[in-house]
Amino acid sequence: MMRARWAPVLALALSVTACGVGGGSASVAGKDALVIGVKADQPGLGLKKPGGTFEGFDVDVAKYVAKRLGAKKVTFEAITSAQRESFLQQGKVDLVFATYSITPERKTKVAFGGPYYVAHQDTLVRTADTAIKNVRDLKGRKLCQVAGSNSWKRVTQERKVAAGLVAAASYSQCVGDLVSGTVDAVSTDDLILAGFAGQRGQAVKLVNAPISDERYGVGIRQGDVRGCEEINKAVTELYLDGTASSLLHKWFGSTGLAVTTTVPQFEGCG
């Protein structure tokens, strides 16, 4: 009688173990089809074209990694900074390649493969503005604040610079507000700013005074250790076979930004 009572419980436990951390269908590794969240409004990184296709460095890296994970079909989903955690947690996307800096706070909600690139936070200003030469010069200036981004926190909270924050939904809105005079500066990753600078021509310029390292991770659901490990293998190949260098120069070579073409130091997958 005792054996019969515990048999269903044992079967359930074995089932959970089989489908658990990084195992079977729970992992992005080996899935035939993947839905990947990317930005839709960041030139050079993730930009949705009029025909509905996406282009940019993040998009190309995502395609490379997805192929090496075994995916035969990849669908891209437009995603904002504020949606990245919730889209992963709710299963709306399998992976996120969206200038997604790895932070301790975010790691409590999702996991990360990579990083696949280490950017540096810098500042974008109007070309005619010669007074802003570094982050300290943002004191008393209007700084764009994007929902879901940590960049403004590095200025006002970490560096204790008393800038006035002006809310925006995206960095494309920030750059538009910068050109129009609604804000005085946009501070975020140099790859993002370089893409916009290339798009806006002579209207804006990079200050070229970086204040932090921004490790771009591949967002993945917590518990998928196998998927994380396979992503890191793919990113290593991306650099060793020269693809990373080729893509970085393809998308940012004309901006004059100095890019890094060595394999980044990975986060752990445990």
C-alpha cells in the first residue's frame, strides 16, 4: 500500500527533473524555431525597415547565434527597454538581443549568455554645444531618461551629477528631443549613440568621454543552463572566425568609433 501511494509522486518528480534546468524543451538550444526580441529604432543595432524586416549589429549577431543553437527558423519581435524582462518571463520571446546590459538587478529576473560585446557609456550632444565635455558638465542640464534603461542612473545616482531628467519612451525619441532642444544630452552606450550620430549627420556629436563598461548580454529565461552554455560557445566562434570584427566594421566603421574585436569575458552560466 505504501509503495502504491508514493508511485505517482515519484513519477512526478522524475518528470520535473527531466524537464528542469536547461533540459529538453525548456532550453533554447536545439529548438527548431526561435522568437528573438530586438530593438526597432536603433540605427546600426536594431532597426525595423519599412518592409518589416530588421537590420543591425544585434540582429546579425542574433542570426549567427540562433543558427549555431540549431534553429531553422528565426522570427524577430520588436521590443523596448522596458519590455525585455517581462517578454522573457512571459515566454513572448525566447532570447533578447537588444543592447541588454548585464546588471545584478536584471540577473534576479532573467539569465544572460555572453556578453557578446562590451560597449562604453558616453554622451551625445548637439554639435553646436561646446560646454559639455564630460559627464560632470551635465549638472543643471536636461538629460533624457528612457524607461527601462539604467544609463541615466549611472549619471545621476552613481556619479551624483544633478542633471534634470526628461522622460522618454526610447532613445530614438531622446535623439529627436536633443535635436529639437527639448533635452540637452543623451547618455547611453557608445554603439547606440554612434548609430544615431551616423543617422543625424552634423546635427549631433559624441563627447567621447566614456564613464562605464556596458556588457551586452543575450537575455534568456532563468534556469536554461544548457542554452546559456551553447550561446557562449557560439559567441566565442563569432569572434574567433572573424565574424564579430566584420560586423562591427560593417555597422560602425564609418562612425569613427573605436570598436573591440576580442572575445569578451563571459558571465557564468550556473
